[in-house]
Amino acid sequence: MSAAQSVSLSRDCNAVQIPAGNTVTLPAGTEVDITQTLGGSYTVHALGGLFRIAPADADALGLKVEAQPAIPAVEGDAVSESMVWETLRSCYDPEIPVNIVDLGLVYDMGIDDLPSGNKKVFVKMTLTAPGCGMGATIAGDAQQKILMLPGVEDASVEIVWEPLWHQSMITAEGRRILGIE
């Protein structure tokens, strides 16, 4: 989304305050400017601050609640590393219009076999700043999307701080989107 769209909330709506990460309720009738609509969630400016609204609450913004994102194409019936990476590319920091992979936030990803025959996916990622309160929200979004992949029984997304993130970790595609370099 390139330009902010102004709307009035049609009902009370849960939101996550950015960057603190606190859950709040925005009351019906609140005027909001939708500033980002990436990865299925909505970043809005309201009451002097930024908030993330979950995909399930799109109707409060007067938008259609979208179906769950399509699962990447499957060869066979098992999850693959490429499927997990594509899924992680659908996760966004609500303040930055670049996915967490192209931002360079994902440090490690792996898939383990479970006794059930299903898979456990683990991800280690960081945030752009240690004080960011949105870590649990971003990690939770990634975990829920991974759990939707075929054959995934368990998923863990761990926030790590070593090495500290810096702009040099952004991919060429991320730099292009951000207009840097």
C-alpha cells in the first residue's frame, strides 16, 4: 500500500501498540490511517501512535477478511526448506515494508523429523533493535504461518541477539524496496 487510507473503525478492535508490543482495544469510531497492508496484517496510525491490527479484524477497518494465505506449492506431501523460506517472506515488521527474510532478520532455519512422521520447524531470528516490543508479535506471526504448512506438527521461532542486526544484513531486494544504495 503506497498511500494511507483513512477509515473509521466500525467496532471495537484489538490492536498491538507499535513499538511497545502492548495489546490495546481501539474503540469503535476511532479514525485510523491505514499505512501498511503487508503479510495479511494492517499497520494503522491512530490516537497519535502506530498499531498493528490482525488479519481477522480487517472487517473493523471496513475491509474484507482475507482467507488464509496460500500455502507454497508442494512437491509431495512434506514441508521443504524452500516452503518455509517462502512462508517467512510473508512475515513483516509492521513499521518496515520489507519481509523479515529480506530485512536480514532470520539467522537460522531448520527442519527436524518427529517420531509421528511429521516435522518440527525451528527458526532463529532477531529484530532491528533490541528494545523493540514487537518481537513476540512478529515471531508469533511467523510461527502460526509455519504451522499451516503441510506436515508441520511443531514450530518454534526464537528471538536471538547475536549477532546484533545492522543494515548491511538487508538483502539486495530489501534495499531496492527501501530505496537505499
